Amino acid sequence: MPNSAYSKLRNTLGRWSSASQGNVTIMFGVVLVAMVGTAGAAIDYIRLIEQRTVFSAAADSAVLAAISSAREAEKNGLASIPKRAKDAALNAWKINIATSSFEAKAEPNIIVSKTGSAWTAKVSYDEVSPTAFMSLLGVKAMPLKGEASASTTISKVVTYWDFHVVVDDSSSMGIGATQADMDALKADPSINCAFACHWANYSAGETDSASIAKSKGIKLRIDVVDDAVDSMVNEMISSKQGNNVRAKLWGLNDTAKTLVDLTTKLADVKDYNIELYKTPVSVGNTNYETAMAKLLADVGKAGDGKSAVDPKKAVFIVTDGIHDTGFWTGNATFEWYSDHIMGTIDPAACTAMKNNGVLVGVLYIDYITPNGYEGAMDPVKPGVLPSLQSCSSEGLFFNATSPAEITKSMKEMLAAAMGMGAVHLTE
């Protein structure tokens, strides 16, 4: 090859080599940006998913808060229900959004309305989530929007219910209903005790302290519970459709004893005068083990509520939570005296009911320990509250002390049981 031709070829290859190196640099830069953008997109997307989860949960909480507020306000005859419901929804929204690192730029759109007797709430939000890495690819933000709605349904299908109302009528429920009643019991020389639970020799014509208290107008806790049951049954009567609701009244003492058998005549339950369970002497007479076994066998399995022969079932237990017998049982933990073996309810007995599809409601009425009896109560009282909470179905545990609180809790327990499944959440 002539020298001139060789020189031309070499120069041409040299120029191509120099240009190629520049192209590689440019291409590498382009690929690097794409790779960083792609990897960053995954990070931005994960962050967006987390934000969507928080916002979706906030919207769910908001609509449920709105519906609950509207129903409660309506039940209590309050005014400005839609505003109350919106305020409750916004508060729930803010509490949930606070868990996110992303700050909402605007409040959600909240709509609360009523059609017939049904309340509906809708919460929608429309935000953008700024990106960190995807901005390299020109994507500055991603949409963050959604909505949730909830409503109380108007059921045209009759639901059949069996309610088993179980009232602790043992001696400990003979305490004065209020402090004034306790003082009156102690001040009366024929009683001289905060509890009207001292039984008499009836064959000899003696009168027990509960009867004395009643004759003198001193109200006992059992009387308050009786009034509360009456109020709850009134709610059953007003909400029933034909004969779709039955009720049975039980006394809980050394076993579970029928006071009023299962009936559609709800007035029979309301009109029954619940009194303390009388024993020959003042010995322990609250046996949860025996009582719960009997209830489990009698109540049986719950149905779908579509017919009278397959009703939904609920057991409402009203008690002060102290197991007290004259002998040892599986749930007893402490011996005060040989005729007072103490303990609490065994949640396993309630679990067996719940496994049968039965709703278990519990109203815990705080056990008030009389002065001088701390040695009997202190070893077992710490276990009362957790045991009763574990016994109840979710959302059906209540705690009350005063007469007003007891009545309110009984009505709320019924409403909660009948309302379970009545609020529907949709996305």
C-alpha cells in the first residue's frame, strides 16, 4: 500500500476512535440517568404505596366515624347531625394522616346524607405525591386520590333474634345502689351492713335484710339492674318486627336458673321482679363454672337469623365478676374461708359460646369491697376485669357503676349487638 494511502487510513481510524470514545461517554451518561431513574422509580412507587395505605385507612376511619356519630346523635335526639358527623370524620382523618410523613395539602371532601332512615357518609381525597428520583425522568409527582363510603342499611328482610339476659342475682348484688343507700343499710340497726344479703330462718318467721331494705325504700344494686333490664327490653319492643325477637331471663348464682323462659312476650321479661337469690345462710353463691356450662348447653348454636327456627343469638351477662362458692372449682384461685372459695369467670367458657356463633355481651358492674373485707377481695379482684373482657365478643364489653351508667350500658349493649354488620364499608 502506498505510504500516502496508509497515512490517510490511519488518520481516518484515529478520528473514528476519538469520536467513538466521546459517544461511549455520552451513551454511558444516558444509560446511567435511565438506570438511576428506574431504580429511583421503585423507591418512589413504594413510598406512594405506603402513602396510599395511610390515606385509604384514614378515609375508612373517617366514614365509619361519621356513621357512628350520626347514629349516636340521632339516638340521643341531638341537632345538627350532619355537621357532627363531618366533624367526627375530619377528626378521625387527621389522626390517621398524622401517622404518615406525607402532609396532606387539603382537607378531604366529606359528604354526610340521610335517605329514609339510612345514613350514608362519603370521604374523597385528591392529592399528588412529589417524587424524588423519578423527577430525573421528568415525572415530578404522582396522583394520590381515592374515596371510601359507608352506610347503615335499611334491611327489608326480618332478622330473628334470641336474647338471653343473664343477671347476677347473688348476695354481692345486695349492696346499696348508691353511697347513700349503703349508708342507710349500715345505719339501720336491723341490717347494720352495706350488703342486704343476710338471710333469715324463714320457717321461724324471720325476715331477711333484703326484704327489710325494700320495705324502707332503700334501693339495692339488684334493683338498679332490674330497672336497666326493663329499659333494654323496652328497646327490644320498639325495634322488633312482629315476633322476630325472643328473650329469656336468667339468674346467675350457684348455677344459671331460668327466671322467665324464652318468649316473644317481651313484656313478661320486663315485668319480672328480679330479686336476690336466697340461700339458707350467707355463703358464697356465685358459681361461674356451673352457670356457664348450663348456659352453653341451653343456648346452643346461633343461626343466620333468616327464620324463627334459626335465629341469631346473643347472651348478655350482667355481673360484678366475683366467683364465690363453698367448694373448689376449676376457676377458683383463693380460699378465704371454707365456705368462700373465690375466683373469676373462665373466659374459655365464653369462647365455647362464641365458637357457636353466639354474641357474648358483658356488663361489668364494679365490685365494691366493704370496709374490712379487703382480705377476701384483694387476691381475686385484679383478675376480674381482664377475665370479663376476654369473655365478651369484640365491641360488647361495658363497664358501669352508677345507676344511670348501668341503664345506658344495657341499652348500648343491645344496640351494639343488633347493629353488628349493619354498617357497610365500600371502596
